[in-house]
Amino acid sequence: MVLNDGSQHKYHVWRPDIDIIRHEVSFSPANFDISCSCKLISELGILCCHCIRILHVHCVSSIPDKYILKRWTKKVIDGRNVNIDSMVYNVGVPPSIWVFDISRKFQKLVVSSKDSSVARKFCDEAVDDAKKKVEAEIGYVHIEECGAASSNGGVQNPSSQRLKGERNKRRSGVIEKKYSLARGRRSAANKVALSTKGDVQSLVLEGISKLAGMDILYIQVLRVQILFSLARV
């Protein structure tokens, strides 16, 4: 717990041996309002493990109904009998439904034409004609030629093929960047600690060497006291 003003509690939640980042959870016992810095509940509507842990700390026996969204239950399909065929030419049809329907039709048409050279020619001409009309409406559309056929009739590799051994470059996510920064800070702290420890030990040895002319028993007692002090630090 990092804050308790009576009406709201704030916690830092993490797994000590696994997690580097600490997530902040805000909880209001009066109305069971809870939020987390991982944004899982605000973006997807799903309670994260950090929030569930805080609910468990406050002895909340069951998840509040306001955090059980209908879209994640079986009730979401009630009363959703959508007739896709009647919405094909409707301007208000959602893009995802239209893409699925038109892709299914084109796939059926292409697969049916694969064994006929004349039918395949019709499909190629239809694609070229549709591309010109679409470009006249929305602008240039890039369609990459995959090199499906060559002069000798063989199948060629696509022009965008990566070289052998070359890895696919992926952009780092937000969580990955935070973990990298945390590891860098931890590594720098360990280096500073080791460097400081080495400097202190060298100073101790130098001081002991200067006291070589003193009584041997006194030097041994002094050395034990210095080592004990270092062990406590």
C-alpha cells in the first residue's frame, strides 16, 4: 500500500522474483471501483490479475457485476440473427462483414476457374478492370506481383523474399521497452555497487599496510572491526 486517504487505496503490485515493473492499482472500498496502470480493464473490459489480487486482499468474495461485461458472456449472441445477403449492397454495412462476404465470393469464383484457361483469363481481365475502376475512385492501389509464372513455366520466389539467415525486424512494444530500461538501470546499479565495493576494499588494505609498524594484535582487532563494518554495509 502506497496511499490510504480513507476513501481510496493505492497499491503497487508485482511478483518480486519475476516482475520488474510495478503496476499501480487504485481501489475504492465504498463502491468497489478499481483500476490498474496495465490498462487491461479500461481497454478490454477484463479484470487483470493485479486487480483480482487487491480484491482478494479486501476480502471481496465475488467479482462485482459491473465488471462482468455482456460481450464476454454467452448472452452476447442473443437476438443477433444477421442476414448478410440482405446487407451486401447496403451502404451502412460494416467493413469487416463486407470484406468477409466479398472475399468468399471471389475465392469461390477463382477456385472454380483454376482448371480452365479461358475462365482464368476472364478472372485476370476482371482483376485488371476492377483495379482501374477502384484506382479512379480512391487512388493508386499497389498489388505486388508474386512471380507465379516464369518464361519456363516454373514457380518463382516473391520479390520481397528475405535472404537466408536474415531475421524479420519487429518493432519493440511498450512493455518490452520498459523492461529493457529497467534491466539497464539494474545493470548500472550493480556495476556502481561492485566498483564502490572494490574502492573501499583497496582503501582498507592500504590503511592496514600503513599500520604495519603497529602492534600485531591491535592490527588484527582493527581489521576484524573494519571487515565487520563492511559486512553490515
